[in-house]
Amino acid sequence: MYEVSEDSYLLRKTLRDEPLQSGTAIEVGVGSGVITVVLAEQLDTVIGVDIDGEAVSYCKDKFSDNPSVTIKHSDMFDAVGDVEASVITANPPYLPSTAGDNSDDALDGGETGIEYTVRFLDAAASYLADDGRIYFVASDKADLNGLHDFLDASQYEWRRLRDTRYFFETLYVYRAQALD
């Protein structure tokens, strides 16, 4: 299970500062549920998914008394069903793969660090309400120029909302929404 870290705190702070719409949220990669809490405070329904069975079990127990939160075992959106979300969030794996490294799936974003994020954004389009927004985390260790090129060529308008610099990397939170 992915433990809460700087990236989770940055996304949580950003979501608390954003005026989230009522409706449904989909959280891809619930981890320990720190983002799920913020979403449940502001939205009517939260569907949280994770590919990690330990995270799913933990969050099912953590949110068992909250009928507005549903936790599912899923690879991205596979188990979400027919849902239109006003908010979709992810703290995706965003670090580039290292050759010969036994990478942690919670950190390995693909060869350039953006492959998982691109796959997430492609899939999210099918679940996003017309006025919905996507929030996600990225790192300067990944190919941010490639990510920006993808976003510029996609069906999204986007902006970087927040960043935090650490001695080892800079983390960013992005917001994307469908083009008008």
C-alpha cells in the first residue's frame, strides 16, 4: 500500500483549496485514503479504486461507515462502471523506470515517467462530466515536456496549480478539464 508522502499532501492541500463541484468523484489509486477523505467532505459520492489489494482492504474498512464512499479493486477505471464524474483524481506513478531496477509499481510511471499518467488521462476522458475536472500529480524527474505536449494535443485544457520543491525533486499538481 502506498504510504502518505509529500505528493499526497500536496494534492490534498490543492483539493482543499479548490472549489469542488457537487457530484461524483473517482479517485484512481486510493492508497491509504488521505485524498478520499477530502473528496468525501466535498462531494456527494466517491468511488475509489486501487490495484493494490492491501490498499483496497484498508480503505474498505476505513470508510465502512460512510455510505457515500465505495472502494473497488481495479486497474484504473476497469471496475468503475458507467459513471460520469465531476472530479477525477490520481497521484499516479510518475518516476521514470530505471533499467535493471526492481521498480515499485506505485512509483514506476514508465520509461519517461509519464506513460502511466498519459494512459490515465486518456481513460479518464470517458468518465469526466462535461464541466468536470481532473487533478493529478507529476514530478520534474519525469518528461514534463512530453506530458505538456500530450496535454496540448489532447481534449483537455490544463494548468499547473501548485508546486513544491524538495532537494531531490519538484512536485506539481495539475488540473485538466475538457475543452469547450
